[in-house]
Amino acid sequence: MPSGSVSISVRGARRVYPVKGGTDLIALDDVDLSVPAGSFVSVIGPSGCGKSTLLRLVAGLEEADRGDVRVCGVRPAEAAAAKMLGLVPQAPALLPWLTVLKNVTLPLRVNRAASRRRASAPGPSMEELLRKAGLQDAMHKLPSQLSGGMQQRTAIVRAFGLRPDVLLMDEPFSALDEFTRESLQEQLLDLWDELKATVLFVTHSVSEAVRLSDKIVVMAPRPGRITDIIDVRLPRPRRAELLKTPEFHHYEDLVRDRLRGAFQANAA
């Protein structure tokens, strides 16, 4: 995709869930969002603000009741069919009877379109990606023999390995301890820097959003809406040392202030 283009475009998106015997739940209301190609954008906000609903609309897993959603210029279902989209959910969803290597290569073996797409895109092999993710000694192990962090790394390699234009990540590190989480953030950034996919990343963690992102989208609930978009102007690569700097803490404080402001405005 050409530099400067938009990978994800959401215009006036509204999503409502009927509630039997009660008031309908407005999960998203009049949401606008543009995600530049090759950028890393995080979405943050309290539970119930519509973060995961927005991600599902972009993934084509749900449709907006109103508005327009495009991925690489086409509807999400078309983008998914063309293997432009990759998805990393909260749980790694690995097949327990397959080794790590067989899990990450399975989509290429069963999906000819994905295999052709990967063959036409230059880049490291699946084995090389596993090594970059620190899984060189786990390639022939089963998921049950891996830690939670290693399982999630496997899921990330599987998604990146398909060479998607857009990678959607729904709180993939939420179940991990802080040390493992920070280690995986660094490995994720290394893979992203090499493969140049556009990433839309849902998180509850302020520090995670600041470390990973070019932009942070702040959302508020009832109804789910975007209240702010913060540009993160920190240098890359973002190694662990950056987390101790005044500049990093400035952005953490800024995001917390914007989240607090959105919550207070909603309460009023």
C-alpha cells in the first residue's frame, strides 16, 4: 500500500445491541477513525466503551448498523477474503495436537490464497520469524509444553506470517505478568518494524499503549465513542530504557488525564 494512504477508515459507525425487555445498548455511536498505512494505533478506554466492538467491525466479524467501514479501500469481508487481515485474539487459540511450527504454518497449508499471498511477499520464513520471536527452541514442542507468553508469541508469529496488510490485536497480553508482557511488547515491535503491517491494538494498559503506538485512540462508554486521539512523538526503537524517561511518563500522564476527562464528562 502506498505511503501516506489510509489502511482503515471508519465513518459514522454505529452499533446497537438489542436488550430484551430493556433499553438497547449503544456500543458505538458516530465513530470516525482513520488509520494510516504502516502505523501502530492503540485503542484504550474503560470496559464497555466499544473497543472490541470497533475491532470486530474492522475485522468483518460484525457489521455496523449505520456508517461505513473500509479496510485497504474495500469492505472488511472483502479484505478478510483476500487475506489482507490478520487477527490476534486474547487467547492464542493454538491446536493442541500440533507443534509450534505446524500451528504457525497451518493457515498456509489449508488456505491456497494465503499461501499464494505469502509467496508473493518477500520476507523471512516462518522458521526465521519464530527465531526472531525467541521460539527457536520451541518449534517442535506442543502448546501444552509452552508458557502463556510463548503461546501468545506463537499466535503473533502465525498472524504476521500471513503477511497481512492490517493486523488486529485484541488485548493479546492481558493475561500475562508484567515482565513477560514487556518482553513481548519489544518482540512485537521488532516484528512490526520488519514486516510493516498496519496494527490496530486494543488495550487497557496506559504504559503499553504509550510504548507501542504512533497514535492512541481514547474512548468513553454509554454510548461508545472516541473522545480523543493522541499523537505519541517518542523515538523508535522503543526499548525498555525508554519506560524510565520523563518523556515517556509525560505521555502516560497525558493519556490518564484524557481518560479521566472522558469518564468525568460521561458521568456528568
